[in-house]
Amino acid sequence: MTPEQDELRATVRKLLEREPDPWLALCEVGVPALAIPEESGGLGAGTVELRIVAEELGRVLSGAPFLGSAVATQAVLASGSQALLPQLASGTVAALAWTGPDGRWSPDTVACQTTESTVDGVAHYVLDGDTAEILLVAAHAGNGISLYEVSPSDVVREHVPTMDETRRLATVTFDHTPARLLGPIDLAPVRDIACLLLAAEQAGAAARALELTVEYTKQRHQFGRPIGSFQALKHRMADLHVLVETARSAAYSDLPAVAKVHCSEAFSTVAAEMIQLHGGIAITWEHPAHRYFKRAHSTSHLFGAPHHHLPRARPS
């Protein structure tokens, strides 16, 4: 990491430690503008900076609308449109409606279609789809897929209860909804960036879950000794440490399918071990262990389950 990237990480971590609702503070330090070109009101940074933010948000299981809005911003950039970029750079929350009920997030298959200047269809698992101020939809248009902007007031947005209460998902129904064309779009690179951001979030959450587990095994005593001093538990936590470090390496690689598969599996493993090693307190509302477990389960399926990406992760 460069000194500037280290400073970004330190700034974001400090904000998350002191702000109960950090989105406004993150906007004030320019997080939504990171990947937007300077000529459009952004900071002109890259996806590494986005991954740093995602990793720090993952550590604390933040409910800030960063991930969904960042993916929507990448879709606008991929469409070649400049219209919404200044708003997105200022922190206006955006959502991208894309996938159907199968949740595959395929770059070739979308849930909606267009007829002239209207959109029809039902999009599922829309991140922050019930609260976003800017609503985008990827829809079939003629021989390809294009990106459209619609007014949130012209659609039916339904919040979907989730096991992971730290993340908002919605179902969005389009019924002859007026739409403004932003441009044709290749969703493959958008999905790749989404997978890398999610992998960084998973790596951050897994790292924090392991830290909390190690701290607990130093505090809990059995037979007059901290349980963390028992060799069997030392070996288990050493294996988890390897998983966390390799997950972080994968998240900062340029291999989105590998990152999605490995970080999903690593986080799920660490979260499950966290539950077991914390014993009975892990499933109480007073302890965050169950929240990490729920986040691990939900993120494993977001942007496509690991087995959907596995063929892309294997060497050709």
C-alpha cells in the first residue's frame, strides 16, 4: 500500500469507530467520489481504494450503503454516461437493479426488458433498492443490454427481510416505467468489480471475527488456564489465520472469480469457528458472533454463489 492508501484506511477506520451512522462522514471525506474521474467531480482513484474502504466497512459489519452505491457507480462509468457522476460523487445513494430471483448476476441475463422508453420486469436482491435516491436498471434493449435511470417514485420498491439485518435488500417492480437511456453496457466488468469489493469486505469481516475469537480464548479459562493456551485451539486458530491472510491477498488480486470463491469460503469457515469457539454466548444478541455468521452466509450468495464463479476461477 502507498502512504496515501494507508492514510485512507486509517481515516475510514477512525470514522467507523466514532460515528454510529458513518455514511455522512464518509461522504465528507470523499469516499463516494473515489473512483469517479476528476473531471466529473471525483477523486480519480482506483479499485484498490474502493477495496480498502470495503474491507474496513466489513470489519465492523457496517450497514452504510457503500457497496450497492459503488457498484451502481461502476455501472454508470461502464455505460459511458457522465450525467449522474457529480451526484454520485457527492454521496447521493444509488442502486442497480439487475438480477432475477435466481440471484446469478449473469452479465448476459437481466431481469428486465425495455420497450421503446419504458422498462418492465421484477429485479431481486437490489442493494439499498428501497431507499436509494438514484435508481438504475440494466435491461434488455434490442440486441444487447443497456443501462437506464428511472424515478424511484415510478416503481414499486419492497424491502425484503434478510437474515443479515446489517444489509438492506429490496425487490423492485417495473411496470411500463418511464426510463432514461444512459447507454449500452457490458455487465461483465461491473460484476468483476462488485466481486472484488465484496471479497474485500469479506476479508475484513473475517479478520475481525478472528481477532475477536483470539481475544476471547485469552479471557476464558478452563482447568485453570486460558483456553487459547491449549495446543488444539492454537492449531485451529493458526489455520484460521492462514485463511484470513490468503483471503486478503485474493481480495486485492485482479482475479475476481478467485476472490469471490475463496473469500466466501474463508469467511464462512472463520465465522463458523467463531461461533463454536465462543460457546453459548455466540448466539446471544449481546455478542456479535452470530452477526458475523449471518453476514458470511449472505455475502456468500451475493453477486452469485461460489459455485457460479468456480468455472471462471479454474485455470484454463
